[in-house]
Amino acid sequence: MHAPPTIRRDSLATCSVCPVRALDLFVGIDAPRAEALLQGIDHFICAPRAIVYASREKAPFLYIVRSGLVKLSHFSLGGEERIVRILKAGDALGLEALFGEPYHHTARALTEARLCRVPVPLLEQLDREVPDFHRQLLRQFQRSLNEAEAVLTDLSTGTARGRVARLLLFLARDHGAAECTLIGREDMGAILGITTESASRVIAAFRRLGIFGRSKGGLCECDLERLGEIARGIEPTPRKTLNKPP
């Protein structure tokens, strides 16, 4: 039997050089005071498929993604999974903790992910001490709403090819290069509302078109222009393919 995916403490995490800086929640507090408050935040590394928290569990923490991908899933009465959101670096999850509610979804790492875990009492302290705290949280709520709307529209309508193309463009958005994270076909199907087999067939077709190239460090080269054409329902133009994966 395989051991379950692990979550371990990230002993090398340093808040002072964190690229997301805990969503800038400490704006307006002097550096020594902010440094003292940061000591209350724990840092973890989650292996792929490790559960961060489960639906209906008590919610004592808010989490912030430092790197990697985390999925939020809802399960039907029949046990069918539907992924309602993918979180990337800078995103917050478990916002329901701010209202004393249990977690609404199950959060699980899609890739290796580094997370900050912020206890609710610290958030309440920030609410008292940080003038701009509510504004920062409202930005996160708006971001969550925008991404939920994207799942309901861009990623849940149209052909399977179009949905997969739009998902890959979404996953490529934050890399600053023609690269995207290729997630598992089962997860892809749960996000897009298509079968695992359909997701596999679409990815295989994209490979034959030469849309994908070499993979390195969990990222895969991809032709964003042709993915954009497919996402808009346009048959991709023929051109020289990317270097094939070794």
C-alpha cells in the first residue's frame, strides 16, 4: 500500500523574501511589528494530491498559496468530484474561516505546493491594527468571484477542445513565458465537466499538432497562439511544431 501524500513544514520559508508577501496584509504596520506578527504564520510544503483541508471541517486557518497549484473540489451526493477553482501563487483559500464557518470545499494540492497557514486570531488582530486590511480582503473575495465565474463560463461551455485550450491558457497565464502546467487528465475532466477519456484524447491531439514541446520542472512548452485560436473556435493554423519532448 502506498503511503498517503504528505504535508511537511517548510523550514526554509522566509516571509521577508516571499514573492506574495502574505497578500500585503501587513501594509501600514512598521517593519518590526510586521516581523513579529509574521511569526504567527506557519509554512508548509504539500506533496501532489495531499489534502490541505476537507469540506465541512472546522476552519481555524486561512491559507495563502506561495507556489504550485491547489484545487477546491465539491463532491455530489453520489461522490462525483467537480473542481470549482484552481488556486495559484498569491491566491487565498479558506476565506470562510473569517466568518466562523466550516470549510465549504475540499482543498487538495494539484502539484507540489507551498502554503502559508494564517490562524484566525492573527487575522482578527490584523483587522484591529491594519487600516487597509478590509480592502485587501475584499480584493481577494473579488478575485475568488471572478475565478468562479470563469469556471462557470470559459471552462464549462463549448467543445472539449475549446475548454482544454482555455484551461491551458489559464494555467500558462502566470509563468511569463510560453509554458503551462500539465495537470492530470482526471483533474482536467473534473474541472471542465468532461470525461477523463475526452481530456486524454484532446491532449493527444494537441501533441500531434505540435502544440506541446519539452517538459521541464513540471512545466511544458506550449504554443499559446494556437491554443488561443482553438479557444476561440478557430482551427489552428499549420506551422512548424515545437521541439518534441525527449
